[in-house]
Amino acid sequence: MAQKSKSKRPKAKRGAWFVPVRGSYLPASAAGWWTYVPFVAYLVFTLVAGLSQTSSLATAVLFIVPNWVAAAAVLTYVAARKS
């Protein structure tokens, strides 16, 4: 009786930039990483800018959250098309 081996690492389609993982996407190729790294840099930039340029935490949150949601939506759209 042959056993099925369950691979813990999801497999990407040929030429795919991203691989879907639990409702999200992870880079699967160099093109995916070249898309993902600026996304993470943007998240860090908006966090630092929001915390340093605003006078209160509430204002910082009102700056950071919409930027992060918009960035995540764009990356999810691109990843869905390129996976």
C-alpha cells in the first residue's frame, strides 16, 4: 500500500509569481520577491511616517490603517493575477 506524502510547502504553477497559502500569497519566484519587498518597505515607511508625523496615536492609526488596507488590496490583486 503506497502512502501519500503530504508536502508542507505549497507548489506554484509554472511561471507563477506567487503561491496561495491560507488565504494569502507568498512569493514563489524572483518576480514575486521584487513585488513583495517594496510592499513590505511601504508598510514600514507608512508606520514610521504615521508615528513620527502625527501628534496623537489616534491620528497615526487613521493614517496607517487606510494605507495598509489599500496596499494589501493592491498586492492581493496582483498576486491573484500572477499565481
